[in-house]
Amino acid sequence: MTRSSFRFAIALTLFLSPGLGGCAVAVVGGVAAAGGVGYEAAQERGVNGTFDDMNVTTQINNALNNQYGDVNVTVYAGRVLLTGSSPTPQAKAQAQQVASQTPGVSTVYNDIEIAPSEDPWQVAKDSWITAQVRSDLMFNGQVRSGNYTIETNRQSVYLIGSARSQAELDQATQLARYVPGVQRVVSYVEIRYGDPNGPPPGTAQAGVPPPPGGSNAPGMSPAPAGPPPANAPIQVEKL
């Protein structure tokens, strides 16, 4: 079983566990539906761009072949984000070299940690965070959620994609910041003004925390145990 499928299985088990409530199932359904053609068409990169990125992801995963640790590959518009873990700095550097040599890759962001592989409980927590961030973005009218790809590793949330304005990006990072359990938010999101998919969003209240009680929609399952997210720093990488 691949790392991604293992993470999905863990997350599905967590969501369907007794006592978590029915809304969690709806979140899983929404995330699964996000992989459909309609969702991809709503993205700025379009269906063809998404297909190209999936092809690049497959090529990189095949080339890595689990030789450099537990590395996760995320691709958006030819930009590659590497997360996960490697046993040594040399393995981390080699993983980046393999990714950068793949046709169709324009940039590689190497956020692999030198650490052992995550245990199943950590994988489950990361999967829950990813699903919650995706849900919050989808239900926020200021953010075109289809243009964001989310990866969570050791409770650090990584965003990659494109935003229509700085205000939208600020809103997206703030939403991620206040999801329970999040330790850090790292943004590799490009700002592309004048997105043809829609007009710029209205004035976003960037930097303003959500109301007390968290970002969960009514009926949403409670967050997994974790430290308060109020101090989760936001790290925006210069692209």
C-alpha cells in the first residue's frame, strides 16, 4: 500500500469511527468528490493542467521508488512540493535531484524532514487536518478553493496553488492557521491577479481570527487532541 492510500485509509477509519458524528462522513465525501472532473475543471490550471500534474507526480513517485525515505509528492502547474521524511540529509538532497530531473518540472520545493516515518496516529491526525482545511476553504466565499492543493505533514500545513489576490491568500492561510492541531502553515501559493475564472474576491479580513468556538461548521466532528492553534505561525515562501 502506498503512503497516500495508507493515509486515506487511516483518515477514513478515523472519520467513520463511532461518536464522531455524521458530518465527518460528509467531509470525506466532499474531499473524494474534489477529485472529480467537475472540480478539476473549476481550477485555474484546468483539466489538462491537472492531468499533466498527475502524470508528473506519477513519474516522480516511480523514480523515487521509496529509496529516499517516506517522501510525499505534490505537484501544481509543474511546481513540485516534497514533504515527508528522509533518513539522512543525503537522501533528502537525492530526492530533490530526482524530482528536478523529471520532464515537466519547473521548480522543486524541498520540505522533507530528516526524521523517521510517521506513525499511524500521526498520519491520521495529518489526514484530519487536511480534510478540515479543505472543508474550510470550500465553505469560504472569499477563497476559490479549487486553486489550492493541501498537504499536511507532522501537523504542518502546506498550501500550493494560485490565489487571485493577496487578500484571498491571507484569508486562506488564516483559515488553515486556526484549524485545531495545526502547528505551522507554509504557503507556496502564487498570486495571479486577474484570474479568468472569476472576479477578485471582496475585501477579506486577513489576519482576523475566526469567532470563538473554532472553524468547524455546525455538526462538524470535534478535532483530534492537540495544542491550541492560536499561535500557529504562517510562513510564506518567496517564489
